Amino acid sequence: RFSLPPSRAVPLTAPPAVLSPAALRSMSSMPTVMDELLHKAQHNRVAKLLQADKRVRMPVSEFYALCSENGIPRDEADQLSRSLHDCGIALRFTSAPLSSVLILKPAEITREFMKMIDHEGEYTEEFVLETQRELAETQRKLAALNERKREYDALAHRKADRLLALGCLYLVTQGAVVARLTWWELSWDIMEPITYLITFSTSVIAIAYFSTTKTEFTYDSLRENLARSRMKKIYVQNNFNEEEWARLTAREAELKRCLEQPELHLLQHLGRQHTAEFEAEEKLPMSAGSGPVNATPAPMPTPSPPSPPSA
């Protein structure tokens, strides 16, 4: 009974489509592979079981066994894993080393990955402050040990220098005795074999020194080996913990390297930490890990058509 003015009448014709009618009919009548698979009862059940699993990853062989138990052949299991990957329910990568596992918790993995790369710098700043505090504490402990060690090392080198001085005095005495016996007391005919034996014994001592210390027989190496042997005795006498000094020295160098590249070391630290946590979770018994088969799984989200693969 009531009618609009001609100027306000709503046109009954549809707006022109962007695509041709034939293309629209073809797209609307062509179901995607994801819709075909996930809307089947057995595929839907497998997807819900994967969502109910408490683990972070599952071996691909176990996924195939689960599909086989639900009547899904191998080729359809591969298609199902790709569809689950496109939906973001479970990630399946084809390249090594992740080709042998199925990632069951992609959201958690993404969250931990964003934490590891620390795009906002929050964890890096905290890591740098903590590393600087530990470095200051390590240097404080190491300073006292370094002072004691320098004192003990200097004492050991003084003792080694005394032994070398005694060796020099022995050689001077030996030369004087040989000269006295050669020209005054005896003759060269008698002293020649004696000097040969002295020279030969020196060669034997040099070979024995190399076999024992695995270093070349030089005055520098002889001095260092003598000082090192005296150092060990001095450390024991003064209750100096050389192992603790070596540990703190190595830790100081490591902390300085961390401060040079904090992002890289934070990424490695968090990666090792999360790997240990994931391995600990997978070592839990099955009752605490993956839930029972008949457990009521979480509702499965309605899948959407897969997006075109990115380059």
C-alpha cells in the first residue's frame, strides 16, 4: 500500500560481478582439499586427538599409526598433515631435521620463538644486566686469587732461577775440573773418553727430558717446567685452589664474550633451556603426557580455505 518515490526506489538488479558467472559457479562448486578431509569423521577425530595431546611434538611414525587406527591410508594421512599445517593445528615440515616430527603446539612454539628472538629487546636488556652483575662478582673473586697467584708464581720462578744458576755453576766447575785433570793432573789420552761420556750423558738427559715433558730441551722450556713443578708445591702448601682460579678465569672470558654479542648468546641460552624443557616433557609417562584416546578433546575450530603458499 505504501510506495517509495521514484527517486528513492531500490533497484532490484544485482551489481555487476568482478568475475564472470562461469568462474563464480566453478569456484563455488569446487571444494578445497582441506574441507574434504577435515569434514570426514575419521579425519576430524584424528585432528581432535592431536589437539588433546599434551606433548609439544609427535613422531611422524606415531601419526601414521594413529591415522591407520582410524582407517586412514598413508596417502590421505599425508594430505591430512598438510591440511593441519595450513590450518595451524599441527605443523608438518618436509625438510630435515623437522621432517620426522609433527609439531602439536604451534602457538606455544611461536610464542617461545618470539621470546627467543626478543624483537622488543626486553629479555636482552635483562640478560645484559644479569651478565654484568655476574661478571662484576666473578672479577671481584678473581682479583683476590690473581693477587695470590702472582705472588706464588713469582716465588716459583725465583726458585727455578736459583736452580738454573746452580746448573751454570756446575758447568763452570765441571769445565775447571776437566781442564785441571787434562793439563795438570792427567793427560788428554785419559780424559778424552771421560769427556765423551760426559757429552753422551748430556744427550741422554735431553732425550729423557723430552720424553717426560713432551717439550723441546731449551733453556726457556727448562725454566718453565722447573717453575711449574715448584708452583704446584707452593699452591698445596698455601691452600691455593688452582681449579677454582681456572674456573673463574674461564667464566670471566665467557661472560665478556656474552656481553660482546648478547642477542646471540641469549638465543643460544634460551634454545638450550627450552630444548631441555621439551625433552623433560616427553619423558613423562603416557598417562601424564598424551591423554587417553577416549578423552573428550577440545572443540575443533572450523577450518578456513588454505591461503596461497608464500614464496
